[in-house]
Amino acid sequence: MKTDWLPGHAVQMLENGEDYFPRVFEAVSQARREVLIETFILFDDKVGRELREVLIAAAQRGVVVHLTVDGFGSPDLTGEFADGMVAAGVHLHLFDNARRFMGVRFNVLRRMHRKLVTVDGKLAFCGGINYSADHVADFGPESKQDYAMEIRGPLVADIRNFLVAEMRRYGARGISTLRAQRGTPQVMPGRYGHARAMFVTRDNRRGSTDIEREYRRAILGAKSEVVIANAYFFPGYRLVSALRRAAKRGVNVILVLQGQPDVPMAMYCARLLYGTLISAGVTVYEYCERPLHGKVAVIDGQWSTVGSSNLDPLSLSLNLEANVMVHDRAFAADLRGRLQRLIDNHCRSLTKEDVARPSRWRTLLGVASYHAMRRFPALCRLIPSRKPRIETLCAPMSVGADGGSS
């Protein structure tokens, strides 16, 4: 699913939890009518507890609050943590909260991986940042490098209505009072800002390739530069081909990928593509200060995207994702400058020598791994699955006890 390009937005870049959490918590604290949140991960730690406090305070002053978390990504919520929100009037929804079988969770596929917020239908946030302490620097060397954005303008109504429709689609309770919000027709230029923006999602029924298609369209139309920073990079042939073709026609193509991974297999898979990319003229950097968790791109100094979608088989073929695309030179320049600081200070450049021809055994292993990963989504679709459901917590109850990763 995707919206049309809409004009008249004010957009602001937010980097890491230090930027993101204060803005979200402040917006919730000032909400007068409604707060809607989707997140893959909500942990019972200092960040999760602060979110819990501002949501409880909002609900207690009469704000309608709906919080949807993924049942796989957020299984460590204690009964007390969840029950306190429910008792205060927060509508807490668990997406596909499958029960364990002999202590093992099998609901690892088709996750709700989006990170979205709307407040009073006037302000929205979109990005890759979860509500967990590993998104702030004082967590230590494993804290994540990540990005999100704040949006004001007509697109907010589309994001808000999408969240309501998704709750209704998956059977959430307590949403009868949520009505579709009309967008702002013929927004006067400059009322909020001058950026054009588009909201793009993917799921497993409709719009399953929309995010990837928008990436390819922008890359194929690039004239001078493509810069992509992505945590889990293992796209399909068409996107890799688009990057190679852009580099061969003289576009400066730069990839910023993980060099200190939180999921080592993800970095190994990405490295299988380095040879073919570098040989075509693509510049590949690995970010080595801490785990890279961002999912952003800037093209030709005017097109940008920020969202939850990695460029790997899970995000492009299985998970439920959301990105916002922006046409705005000021926003693009801000994001491009942030990425350049990462490149200058914390990245190492990969050369042809770094990806020299491997041994025969490693070549065979790489080929096998590549084709296994490429066919992984198709194989997963053969596994019988029920339609995911949202479970709404309406009475004190406990949620699981172990963690997830994104």
C-alpha cells in the first residue's frame, strides 16, 4: 500500500534514542485526544518504563491510547508492566501473540515490524527505533545507531487512518470510537512546510513489493548519487542490478552497512554481495563503532526515505513494514550530512582486495548460502499459516518472559 505524493509537510530528522524518545514522550504528554503507537519491540527497561508512564498519564487525563506491540518482538512484558497500562485505560494490543510449544516460540515469521506513532491526528513519527534501552548510547558498545523522522502535514491523517484500519483488520478490540480522519484538502503551501511526502507499507496480501519498488524507481532514476545505510542488506537480483547499473552509468553509489553486527549472519550474507557490487563501481563502507540498525537512503540530494524496512528477505518479503519517502532538499541534506559523519569517523571502506576471490570451498558455501537466503521467503510461504490476530489485553494477565530482536 502507498499513498500519493502529498505536498505541504514539515519533516524533521531524529537520530538515535537521544533525539527520538524525548520528542515522542513530549508529544504524548501534550496529547489532548488520541495517541496511536505501533512497535516491534517494547521492553520493560528504562525506556519502556518511561513510555509506559507517559501513556498511563495520557489515558488518565482522558486521551484515547492504543498501543500495538509485536508478540514475538515484545514477549518480555511482565504482568505488572502490562497490567498497569491496561488498568489505567491504555488499549494494549499484541500482534500474533502465539503461545509457546514446549517452551519454544514458533511465530518467528511474518512479524509486525513497523514503528509508527500518531498524536491527535496532527503529528506522526516513523522510523526504525524500538522502545528499548539499547537505542541510547549509555547502553554501551552494543547500543544501536538508528534513525527516525517527525512529520507534520496532510500525510499524518493517512498514517493515522492506516493504524486504525490495521487494528480493525486484525481484530483488535476497543476501537469502535476510532473513526476515519479526513485529510487536509488543498493544503496551503507553507502551512506546515514545503516537503512532499509519501507513506509506503508492505504486507503479505497487498502492496507486498511497494517499498522495494520505490527504492528501485529512485535508484534507476538517479543522476548523481545514491547513498543507502541499511542494517540488514541482502536484497534480490533486481535491486542489486539497479545499484550496479547506476554505478556503471557514473552515479556515485555508496552503501553503509554493518561492520559490527548484532546478527552476525546478516553481515555474512551482505558480504556475499560485496564482490559483484564493488566490481561495478559501488563504494561499500562498513560502520564499525556499534551495531547499525538504520534503514535510510538519500538520492540526488532530494529524495530520502526513513522507515522500518531493511533490505533483506524478511523485510522485503515477509514482515509488515512502513517507510516514509520525502522530496525535500533540506531534509535530504540533513540526512546526507549525518551519514557522511558516520562515514568520515566510524566506517572503513571495502576494496577489491578485501573481497578477493575466496577459496573454492568458501565459494561453494557462499553460493549455497546466497541461494538459500534468496529462496527463504518462498519456502516460508509454503508453510501453512493462520491469519495473524491481534489480542487485546482487557484484564490483568501476563505476557511471556524472554526477548526478541529486530
